[in-house]
Amino acid sequence: MSLTLYNTMTRSKQLFQPIDPARVTLYVCGPTAYNRVHIGNARPAVIFDTLYRLLNTLYPKVVYARNITDIDDKIMATAAELGEEISSVSQRYAEAYFDDMAALNNLAPTVVPYATDHIPEMIDMVSRLVAKGHAYAVDNGVEGEQGHVLFAVQSMRDYGSLSRRSLDDMLAGARVEVAAYKKYAGDFVLWKPSADHEPGWDSPWGRGRPGWHLECSAMIEKHLGDSIDIHGGGQDLIFPHHENEIAQSCCAHDGKPFANVWMHNGFINIEGEKMSKSLGNFRMVNDLLQQYPGEVLRYVILSAHYRSEQNFSKDLLDSAWRSLDTLYGFLRSQTAVVAAPCDVSDSEAYRALLDDLNTPVAVSELHKLARQMHGASGAEQALAKGRLLAVAHLMGLLQQDPEAWFKGARGGDTISAEEIEELIAKRNQAKADRDFQTADAVRNQLKELGVTLEDSREGTQWRRD
């Protein structure tokens, strides 16, 4: 079977052909560790985790790198505001990010490079760019400007190929810093000077620190190679970040291609509006996890195609929770059925994922497989269950024991699992004593607390609504 992916560079779907089928490389831009991450940051993590899982079914080795930016002006500002060391702030929020992503059932990447661990590699790349005539150091004698090294965008013939913008278009309303020390307004910073109170490293251009774009190029070169198979990230990174990564890496490697496939996920809207600081409608993953299981957030993200815009709303989250309840309910009713070994490629869901990661179709196939399992018997039922679990695992869904899923805490819970069990025992005793009024009262009490009882010949099961 063949994998096709939409390549932002060509604006078309194409057959994926790895540089080396024995070692496929994937890089995804991670967070800047100055705060908890919002749901927009979670979308690429979930999307490319799913791609990573899929690639692992096709190739013997996949090296997936997702970085941590732990040196940045935003981190410095947060540290100054809190009166903490920069390293303390960045480490705390990096660990918080790992926790949040794990709660969404994301696998750990193969490599998690930190920017500050790669300063020598960054200095080396800047030196090469200067030597090749693609970068220049500012030496104008003006205090505060010396120590800058900038990439000369006019030195690269096809600069702008990813975003498909001309240099004039880039300057018109684009996110470029206008500074007197630039030879051309569109030139971007590779290295900048650090004041005495700011973090910095010794370099040929004085004490300073790297520019944001440089970090990813250097980390990719060290861990994945000069050219990689797939580079992913959010749509907002196409320009200037990914455009500048291409410029740095291609020019440092004498024009060698940087990434064969560029993949970008769409934006997330909140209740129909664009998520932005100005609107104050950011939804932090950690806050959402106080109200919903991480699997619900993952289900929502996978329910839309990664290239489309996605709307997050309470109704959508609640609907996703009910959908997962349905799937787990089918599994709970078939606990005694032993799933038959199954080749995940033998499913419509797998074929959908091979078609540019069509997760909405794959999600719908999960429900189809669950219904097939419920309506089947014998070997056919065991095979349907095996196929359901195999597809779910590939998507990072249905990872819990059904009993644990239904008995797990839910937002607004006012009663513990132990208290529920005590009330069920009280109800069972009342039924044994033929005190049906008390038994019904307990059932109603639990119902009001969001707990549904299900009686069967095997006993009474319960789930939170």
C-alpha cells in the first residue's frame, strides 16, 4: 500500500517516497516553553503523532524529532516577571507540555532536542552561511547593533518558494523587523547580542544568542541530517519560520533540498471565532483536561481533517465524549470476547489514513467496526474486535479499559468511586430484603449525581454520564 501526503511546497498530494526507506525522518516544531500550551499547540502534536504511528507500520525505522525552544525573548520576559531563572521557567513549562501531550495519548518522539543544547551547532551553521556569502555580521560601530548576524534573503534565488511570496509581498504587512542595521529590510536575524543581564554564549561575533529560526535548522541537521523526509507544523509557521528554515539549511548545504514534504495543519477556532490573545479566548490544554479526558480532546482533533480549520466548542467536546462512551460501551459489552490477531492494514480506516491522513473517515470506520463487533458472534466477532482495537491503537484511541473509562472521574463529579460502590451495596441489600422503595431511591440518587446503573445477570455495573 502507498502513502500519499499533501505537500505545501507543491500545493498538491503526492506519493510519499522516503529518501531512505530504512530510516524515515520526521521533524515537527514544538513549543516555546514560557507558558502552558493551548489547544492550538495540541493539534499538530496529535496530528503528527498519528502520522508517526502510521509511518511505523510502513517502515522499519522512523526517527521523529519534536523540539523544545528553551531560549527566547518570551521566556526571558516571563522569567523576569516571575523573578525566576530562565532555565527554571523553560524546564517547568517543557515538563508541563510533556504531561499535557501524554494525557492526549501522544507517544514520546524519538528525539526531543532542546535549543540550548545545540549552541555550538548553531554557531557553526552561522559561520558557514557567512563564509558562503549568505549572511553578514553588522560592524557599524553603533552600540547595541554590533553583534548581530543576519541572513541576506536576496542572496537566495528562490527565497519565498514555500509561502509563494515575492520579496515585495513579504515586506508589505509581513512580520519582519525593520532595523537600521539591516542591508535589506527582509533580512532576518541568525545571531543577536545579549546584554549583561541576558543569557548569552560566546561566539565569533561576541556574546549573544541564536535567532528563533536558526534553532530548528541546527537541530534538524544534527539529529536527522541535511535533508529530511517530512517537516510538519501549524499553518501559521509557513512564513516566516519555515521559509527561513529552508533558507538557512539549503544555503548552508549548498542548495541541497531541506525537506521533501512540508505538512501544515489548519487553525483552531473557539466557538466560531479565531483563537487569539486579543479576544481572550485561548483554551489551555491543562484547563480542558480538568473538564474532559484527554482522549476526548484527541477524538475531537482527529474528527476533522488536519488541513481544515477546526472549531472547538463545548457542544463538540460533549458530543465527542458521548461518541467515545458509545465505543467503550460496545467494548464493555464484549469483555469476554478475545480479540483475534489482526493486520491493521486490512481495514478501510487504514486505507483512509494512507490518503493524506484522512482521520475523519477513519473515526467513522471505528464506529462501523464497533457495530460489526456488537452484531457478530464467534470467530467473526473476535476478528471484528481485533480489527477495531488495531485501528484504535493506530489512532491513539480506546486506550483504556472500558471499566476504567466509565468509572473515571468526570468534570463536575461530586461522588467518588468508593461512595458509588457503597451505595450499590446498599441497593443490593435492599433488593435482597425486598425493600424496593429503598433500592429505587438509591438508583435515583445516583442518577442525580450523574451515575447510571446497569443491571445484568453478572451483577450491577455503573458508569458516569
